[in-house]
Amino acid sequence: MQQQSTYKQLTLITPTAAMHASVHGGRAKCLQRLIRLEMPVPVTVALSFDAVQQIARGQSVDMDALMAPFGPQPLLSVRPSSQDPDWGGPSAILNIGMNDARHDAMCETMGEWAASAMYLRFVQAYAIHVARLDPDEFYLPDVPDRLSLKAMLDTYEAETDEQFPQDPAVQLTQVLRSMARAWDGTTARLLRQAKGAPQDAGLGLVVQAMALGVGQGECGSGVIQYVDSTTGVPQITGRYMSQSQGREALGAAEGAIYLTRDPRGPSLEDLCPDAFAELVALRDICRGYLREEMQVEFTIENGNLHILDAVRVQRSSRASVRIAVALAEDEMIPREEAVLRVEPAALSELLHRQIDPLAKRDLIVRGIAASPGAATGRIVLTANEAQASAARGEACVLVRRETTPEDIRGMHAAQAVLTMRGGVTSHAAVIGRGLGVPCVVGASDLSIDFKKRQVIAPNGRRFAAGDTITVDGTTGQILAGEPPMLEAALDDAFQTLLQWADEFRDIGVRANADTPADAQTARNFAAEGIGLCRTEHMFFEGERLRVMREMIFAEGGDDRRAVLDRLLPMQRADFRALFEIMQGRNVCVRLFDPPLHEFLPSDKAGLRDLAGQMDVPLHEATARVEALSEYNPMLGMRGVRLGIAIPEIYDMQARAIFEAIAAVIKSGTEITVEIMIPLVSAMREVELVKARVDGVANAVMAETRTEFEYRLGVMVETPRAALRAQDIAEHAAFLSFGTNDLTQMTYGLSRDDAGRFMSAYVQQGVYAEDPFHTLDIEGVGELIALGAERGRAGRKDVILSICGEHGGSRSAIAFCRTHGFDYVSCSPFRVPVARLTAAQLALQDRVVS
Ligand code: PEP
Ligand code: MG
């Protein structure tokens, strides 16, 4: 932040006044730029962050000095000016200075309706935002006249026991104070922090003379912008209220006329072609000098244009990408800046999946579409449950009557949010959009039975916690089950931006992909390869689960091998499909990892089923399952331990991989395969597995008469593997840090149970963040850095990466760049975000160095 002391608290904006966006805010700085461009901007005074903070604390500013530039009887507006306009701020308040005397005088000059409309608007804003009275008591009347004005002033007096303040200085003081305090409110703080604002983000205010838009010729006020806020496509939109074209209607469109020529009615272009042409010319000026697409607020007074304000055009995520790319393509900004301008999180909004329009919809209820995209998950009823579900890696939908700030972490953890109350500006809606989580609010026909933990549809249908539903945040529908989805449509601007990002980034981005569908998504998002293919996911489907269970129940190696021989062709087909999709890119296949009991049932019905499937008595099936159960399975017989105790499993997987490689090579596809051993904690484990895998490779090469290369590497996810990385790397071509297990084991914190107390821990500051969401750089990071260093000492050219859930996050990518990693691997949908983030980090480094 700039040194506050070099700037005055109150600054009359002139072309040369000392001003800075980090002291006065973006709006104030932008007004100065407009003034420098000799645009007709009314007198404006900027209040610095410092001044506004003092006002919030109850201290006053020098009102005489503040009001002096505006002359006697000023009519003023106050607007917020935060450092980044996206961080928001309190609503603008206009017509400050309106009072009874002024109203009487203005009735003479501009007519009773227009004068009353102005006073009514001010009283309304003052009552709601300054006196904090109930908005329902202060709606604007259809007929703005002396009578309706008196009614509103009387209501104000009845509610406050005070007359509406008449002194402009008092009015202004109160307005400034209420705006300053609103900035410190919890909601405002949370919202701006969700947009990346620092905790101590400041607010500036601008006080400006009102340009009334009143006179004999064409008069009125409006806003204009030159691109569509939703799509970013060039198009003039906005509104204009003409005072000359009959009496102005409050709030309604009656007094509104079109901006551009329109067969449906009069337009500003017809009424005032010169001013309109000036307005249109502003687009190029804004793009050329302000290097932005702006929304311009203006008034027209006797045909003359006044520019009151210009702010960055509000934009959807899609528009933000298109605008940045168009500015760079038109050489208004360099490509680097276009890449830096797009918030990576905004990309994930573009990536949201939608429900296939042809899919059958099992509609439960309709609500208000509050945040776009569709997502499926199991119903959870509290934020804690949502976090626990995320820690288990299970998709969930957070269902609440309404959300409060305490729910934010749960919303973050959920795939979608559904509330019974609220509208498009409710907490859930605003936060949902901010976080890019699909959200439907105000589904008031739905009810929750907390005792039975059920959600009840209007037709009496009940859905228990744990049942799967789908939230369509684009249409507002809530559906039962999981309808087929369509992947997001990614337009040219999106692709262009990411191509530019790839030119600037200096770390690889791969995807964690387990199925051909995941691999296809990874390719669509231009992942450089697969960084983690969790092969066990291939065994959960239909017939395979049954064969898997037979394998688990097999007596001895021969029997087991015989069953595994039946799994082999299925695995080979999986790998072949994966390799063909990834053509030429690296694919890192992780050998079997989970404990075997995950494939066995735990409840009575499941055990009966299993006994039937295996053709053994129930008691025998139960005894076998019990024999396999472990007190602490995540620290038990899993990963490489299984690979060593039951080597036939890895033998089969290695054979499936190599036979698939041989097959794709024969069909002319290039592929580089990496085989990764999970849960290693000792070098000897790697030696043993490597010897067997190499043996299988040689056998397959001989049998298929093909030559292929592959790499064998280790997943570093136990602290000991990180500590012993030097000798492990002697046998491993690559080390991939599995930050999920490494976090679990470094903290001694169960991934599956941490959700229970995580919010208490984070709330009380024990952990700054949930370490399963945000990589713990201080602890886990130190272990990774040490492992990387020791790994390099063991093998100079060892390939380093991370593949836990943290892989796509900004802090993890920054960490990996700092430590010279080769790539990060993350879920396919995070790949574009990671590509952009990596590019931004590289570009920011360039600026610093
Ligand atoms: C990890 O532990 O970080 C990892 C990627 O593997 P999994 O989540 O499958 O345990
Ligand atoms: Mg793991």
C-alpha cells in the first residue's frame, strides 16, 4: 500500500492532484483519468482510505473543507471507491442536499414531479442506508408529488422521532459515516474476501456535484456500455431517462428511451445525435487510454454531455475472458496483461457442467437459479457434514433453510447448495456465485425434517440425508438422482487465453484421471498428461467387483493368479483406451493402493449377497471379511504392502499395462508410460517391486516382439519416504508427492474423520486453513521440500511432481515452482485454472525480477 502520509485525506480531483488507487480507490483514480482526458466531469472530491477509516471510528473530517469546492447549496452524490472495483462497497447515495426549501425552489424550475422524484429518492436511500429503517416502509410511489413526498417524510419522522435532516452538511456527515461503517460489516468483509481482497482492504469515497440534467433542451441521465456483460460481445447497452420526453417515471421504464435508434420508440441517437456520437466515441477513448471496457454514467443538460463516472463494466466470467482477449488482440494491452487480468477462479465457472438438455428430469422442486452450472451429490444438512464429506472425497449437496456466514466452509466443500429461503441476493446466492458453486435458493416448497434427517418435496416425496440429488443452478431445478451431464462449452476466447497462458508458464500441468472419460476431459483441457491414474477405481464396476472378491477369497497364489487372469483383459482394455486417448502424452499409472476390505461388504445384506456370490455359507463369508478387517486400514495392508505380500496383483497390473503399450505401439500410437508405486516407506519395497515389474516388462517385450520404454517411480506419501528420498530415488525415475496421505500422516490426522473438528480448529486459529484443502506449506511443505532435495541428491534428473488434491491450487503451484518441480497434477476440471495460475505466477515473477 502507498504511504498514506504523502496524500491528503481530502483531495479535489484535478489532472495533477496527488492520487493513487491504493490510497483513494479505483473509482477516484479513474475519475482523475477521465478529467485528464478532458472529459466533462463535475467537481469531485476524493476521501482517502485513511479518512474513511477515521469516519468509521467516529472521528469527523473537516466538513467545511470538504464542501467548499461545491459552492453554496450543493447537491451531491457519494460513491464508494474501493481499491479493486470488484471488491464492491456500499450503494451510492444521490441527491444529498435535497431539503424542503430546495424542493420548493426546484418545483418552480423543473416541475413538481421531477423535484419530488429527486427528494423522494434521497429520503428513501437515507432512510434505508443511513437511518437503517425497514425498506418496506420506503418504497417509491408511482406518482412522485408533494403528497407522496410528505407521506414519506412523515413515515421517516414517525420511525425516528426526528424530522428529516435539512442541513446538507449534516446529511453528508451521516451519509459518509454510514457508508464508512457498512464497509466494516461482516457481510461486506466476507464478500470482498471471497473475491480476493485482503483483510485490511480500504474504502475510499468520492463526493461529487450532481449534474442535474435539467434545462430547456434535451435533458436526462443514463448509463452506457459497449459490450454485453454476459457474453463480452461488443454491443451498446444501457439506459437513458429523458426528462424532456414527458415526465420522468420513478423506477419504471415509462420515461426511459432507447440509446440506439430503435423502431419501438424514441432513442437518444435521434434526440441528441451529437451527444450520442460523443458517447459512442468514448468507447475507443476508454479502451485506448483506460485500457478497459467501461460503463459510463452520464447526464445530458440542454443537449450537452456530462460524464459523472466510469467504472469497469460488470462482467460474467465468460465476458471477463472475452474482454481481456479482445483488448489484447486489438493491441490495447499486451497478452501478458490479458493473462494476468482473468481471475483463475472465474475460469472454473466457465467449466461448469450442465445437465444434458435431452436428459430425462426427475423434478423434485423448483427454486431460484442463483449460481450457474449443475452438480450432483449426496444430501448433507450441515456445513460440518459437508466438510466431512469433502474430506472423504464424496460429492455432496448442502441443503439448508438458509445459509449464514458460518456456513461458508461447508459451501466451499459442497458441490452445490440448495436453500429454502432467500432470493438472488441472499447470502447463499451471493456466496455461491462468489465461490462458483452451483446454487438454487428460495425452494420454499421444500421442507426439512431435521429429526428424521429428511428433505420433503411438495408432493410428500422424501429424500434422506445421503440420497443423491442434482442441483441445476442454471434453471433453478432440483432433480432426483444423477442425470447425464454435458461438459461446459468452451469458446474461442477461452482457448486463446489458455494458449497464451501456456506460452508463459514454466511448470507442467497434468490431470488426475482414472477413466477414459476423465482422460478425455483432461485432453479437452489440454493437460500435458495424466499425473495419477488410480487403478483401483477400475475394479469397482459391475462384474469386476465380483471377480475382485473372488481374488480376495482365493486360496493361495495359484488360485489367485487364475482369478487375476480373468481381470487381466479388462485392465488391459482400460489402459489401452487411456493410452489411445492420451496419444503421445505421459500417463502415470499408480499400482493398486486401497486395503482389500474396501471391496467387501460390511452390512448383513451385503454379506448375504457375498456368500451367495462366492457360494460359501454366510458364517464363512462373515469370518473371511472379519479376518481381513483392520483397526486402522489406512495405515495397514494397502499400497505397496499389498504389492509385496500378494505380488500377483501387481504382476497382473504390470502385464496389463505392458500388453496395452505393446498393442498401441503396434497401432502406431506413441506413449510414455510411468508406473507408480503407492505408500512406499522403505527403499527395499521399491527394489522388490521394480525387480518383478522389470521381469514382466521383459517377458511381454519378448512375447509381443516389441520394444518399449517405461519409467518406474514412487509416490511419496509417507513421511519416511520423504526422509529417505535419496536412496529411494536411486531406484525411482520420478517422485510424485501424494499430498493427501502425506498431510494425513504428517499431521497424524485422519482424512476421513478430520471434518468433525476441522471447523472448530480453523475457527479457533489452531490451523490457519483446513490442510486437506490448502497445502500446509510450513509443515507438509517442509517435508516435501526436503524430500525433493534428497531425491535430487539420489538422482540428479529425478522427475518431481505433486498429485494430491492440492495440485491445482495457487499456493501449491507457487510452492512447486519455487522448488523446481516438473509438474503438478490435479483433477481434470482444475487443469485450465492451474494452467492460468501457473502462467500468472511466472509473469508475476518476471515483474518482480
Ligand atoms: C494422495 O495420497 O495424495 C493421493 C493422491 O492418493 P490418494 O488420494 O488416492 O490416497
Ligand atoms: Mg494416497
